[in-house]
Amino acid sequence: MDIPRIIEQYIDLSISIEQLSKVIDMHAFAPPNYSNSVIVCKEHVISVLEKYKRNDVSELDIARWAKFVMVSEWCDYCEENYESITSVVAELEAPLLWDNYVDEDYGELAEFMGKLSPEKADIYINALQQNLEI
């Protein structure tokens, strides 16, 4: 099983977090030989935001994705655009910082969601394209 490839599919949001969690333990450290094996670049973040704008993924999908990217030992960021990427990903993850988030329990998060909009996604995309921090 090519675990980095499966994680790359999740980074592209081609598979769901539920599908990914069948392959890896989402709450465990990455094995040393896999640590930082998937590099997240601005193109990945832009692609995910474009999927959100097309309603292919939800705001919760984006927040869960961002949390995985930020805290997972599986991922690292492209050195080019590093500050811009991390600032946008941190903004996307923000709703999950407000509570003891339990996966699949959207009810607790409802009051904190609604921060992302197509217009806000465009601001993030523009920042990434221009290598600006949010």
C-alpha cells in the first residue's frame, strides 16, 4: 500500500477524511520513514479552495483538511511560499481550534463555521498567488 500516495489524494481532497482514516491512524505520529513525506504547496491549497467555491467540498471538509495538514507529521510545506501557505492554512483551520472538536460532530462547530465564503476563498487564493501572508 502506497501510504504517501493515499495521503496525497487526501491533500487534493480526492478522497475523504473517512477514507484516509481507514488507511492511517489519524491521531498517531507518522512512522519515521514516512515523516514529512507529502509536501503541501500553494497549488494544493488553491485547488482545495477552488473545490470549495464549486461546492465540491464543505467548509467543514476544508477545516478538517487544514487541521490534518497543520498537525500531521505526514505533511510539510513547500519552502517557496512557506509563510503564505501556513498563514492561509491556519486561517482555514481556525474553526477547529475553538472547541474540543470531535470528528463528525458538526453540531458543536456550527456557531464557529460560516467564516469561509467564496469571496474569502478568493482573498486566500490571491494571497497565495502573490506570496502574501494573511
